[in-house]
Amino acid sequence: MAVKQPISKATIWSWLEEVIDPEIPVLNVVEMGIVRDVVMDEDPIVIKITPTYSGCPAMNAIEMEIHKKMREKGVHSFKVVTDFKESWTTDWMTEEAKQKLKEYGIAPPEKTEEEGDFLTGLKNSQKIVPCPHCDSLETKLQSEFGSTACKSQYYCHGCEQPFEHFKCI
Ligand SMILES: [Zn+2]
């Protein structure tokens, strides 16, 4: 007879850390701040996720990846719930995640409270985004949309290379 092994919450979190963001292969969904909570008091286990922005096409893929991972670990009694109570913000990303993003060649988002857009009247597109390759400030926005809608496309005059910037939400 199979004995039901209790799974700890920490174990579930560690499994979720194995789920990679399909758009940014160096980051997992926990570092991204997409997984908000794991609720174990009920059956099934509830995994709460918040989309990085509404309509992000990667979210379906992320949800599927979480399902796949849990089943792979032998957990079948669970559900993934999308939580829209709070809007995802780039502030939920860990500092390590931002560093990895930079190493991957994507300019990480700045903290949203530093924007002060209402004071300066500057739009996001006019902000100076340092180049992730050479830290040059001589960068120019080329397109509001990069390879995905969550990123914008920049060009660096310092190292003459294009790069993507993860938009601040
Ligand atoms: Zn550069």
C-alpha cells in the first residue's frame, strides 16, 4: 500500500524554481516574482501566479510548465490559480534576477518608485537605460517592442550593439 508522503511547502517552492520563464531562459518563475503563493492547507494544493502583464502570451506556457513540473514530481492534486488582485511589478523580481538579466544581455528594469514620471513629465521611453554590455549611457530607444511585448529594443552607441530592456511595470 502506498503511503502518502507529506510534501513540505519548501519542496514545492524548490520545484517551482526549476520552472524556467520561456521568454527569459536564465530566470525561473520564482525569481521573476510570478509565483506569489503556495497554499497547502487545502486539498488540492493551490499555486497562485500573477501574470507579468495582462495578455502576456508566455503566461499560458508558464502555467503549462508548472503543471508539467508538478506531475513530473508525482503531485496530481493541485491547481494553478491566476491571481489578479495585485498587478505584477518589476519590483517583485529579486536583485539576483535583475543581475542575471543583465548578464544575459537584457537591461534590467529600474525600481518603479525611482521613476518620478509625474515630476519630470518624462515617459518611460525617454529614460536613460544603461547598456547591459558596457554600462554606457549613450543608448537610444529603437522600438517600444522587442522580441516580446514585455521588452523594448535599444541600441548602444558605446559598444554599437543592440540590446533589449525589460520594461518597468
Ligand atoms: Zn554598450
